[in-house]
Amino acid sequence: MFPGMRGMNPKKLKQMMKQMGIDIKEIEDVEEVIIRTADLEIVFHDADVTIMDARGSKTYQISGTPEERHREEIPDSDIQLVIDQTGVSESEAKAALKEVRGDLAEAIMSLKK
């Protein structure tokens, strides 16, 4: 659970943490955890999720085997903005955004040429 706590009785450790105002709870039956960034998804299919609540401040710990995937999804609002600025079709706007990996300004500039 915590580095440096090996060999300590788990029951005693739990009691000590409770006295310090720290409560630990495991979320049961987690199917999947996804962390999304602008261009990447990190997916845990076999995740174990633990919540540590220290006086109202919650920290989530995820352990498992991560799988990284690049995001190809382009938000509809970005597509609509390119259409509004350039007057092109939806498919042309999507293609331009994919080509420049979602950079709105670059997509608009390339379509206005």
C-alpha cells in the first residue's frame, strides 16, 4: 500500500491512518478507467482503484496495465468553426483538421489558400 510500510500489520496500519483522519476505500467492480489528454488516451481495462480521503481531500490511485491509444477524434465544435470560417463542407473541414492534427488556425489557413 505505502512504500516503507512492509512488514507492518495491515490492521494496525489502517487503525493508525484512521487516527490521522485518513480513510482508504477500494472501488469494487471497476470495468475500465480512461485518462484523456488532447492527443492520447490511457486505458486501464483491469484497473484497481483506491480512494484515499485525508480530511476532505480525495486522492485516487489507479493500478493495472495501461494501454495507450492516440486520439483521432475531432470535436464537432472545431469542425463547425472551420466550416464557418472557410465555407467548406464538413468532410473537407474534418480532413483538414486531421491533416494538421487538430490545429484550428493551421486548418483554416490551409483551406483559405
